[in-house]
Amino acid sequence: MSIMASSSLHSFIQIPTFSQKLTTSQNNLHFAITKRDKELSSSPSHNILQKSLPLAASLAILLWSTPAHAGFMSGISGLEAVPGPQLPKIDFLNRINEENQKRYAENDARIKESPLVKKLLEQSKLNKEKNSKEIENKYCLRGAEWGVGDCSAEGMTIEERDKFIAMLKEKVGEK
């Protein structure tokens, strides 16, 4: 009867378990923290602190960072400065290399002396001068139209300015 009485008594009186106590404690703690956060967030000093803290941390990192140093390796050159092993000299490969170098030098001299290459080099030089003059004229026209630079038409009358711009357009090839 005592077992039955205790089980019936247990059914009438609910004794909270450990997990129920833990959940209740967590809820109370969450409520207290939430209440404190609401009180703090409503204060103006908390808002300023909340906004300026990331900025202050960024500035601290930026201003107090030290430059990187190479340390003890800074005076030592790398592996590329160490000479490699001396390779064995092979006579027939050296002869082939020398023959090829002579042949390449002769071909280069013959090509540079050819009339076609001379003509193309001269034409390239003339084209370079012509193209640079055209570009200079385009910039001069733009400067005259905008009223800036060396070709500015600032001190000219309207008629002189129009004549000057028309002459520049003719030089450039615009109509």
C-alpha cells in the first residue's frame, strides 16, 4: 500500500524534473538579458558606443599595425644567386652551336641589308611621324573647340575662332 500511496501521491503533486528546472532558469535568464538589452539600447550613449566601436577597432588595427620585416633572411640572397653545377662541354655540340650562331648573324645582316626591309623601315618611320601629327592635330582641334590648351581660341573674336576651327577641321579631315 505504501507503493500505491506514493504513486498516487506522485500523480497529484507534480515535482518538477531537472530539465523543467533548467528550462525555467533559461527562460528567466533570457528574459533578464532581453530586458537589460532593451534598457541599454534605448540610451543614447549605448547607440553612440555601438556605432563607434567597429570604427575604433578598424582604426586601431590600421594605425597600430607594424610593417613586416624579412627577419634574419633579409640579407641572404635566394637560390637563384647560387651558381649551378658546371655542365660537361661536348665538342660536337659546341661546334654545331658556333656554326648556328655564324649562320644566324649572316642571315640577320643579309635581311637588314635587303631593299624590301629598308623600304618597310623607312615607311614605318614616315607613318609614325604622320600618325603623331594627325593625333596632335585632333587634340589641337578638340582644345580649340573646348577653349583649353595650346590651341585655345580664347582671345579670338567669334569669326577668327570659327575660321581657326574650320582650318583645323580641314587639317584633320573633318567636315
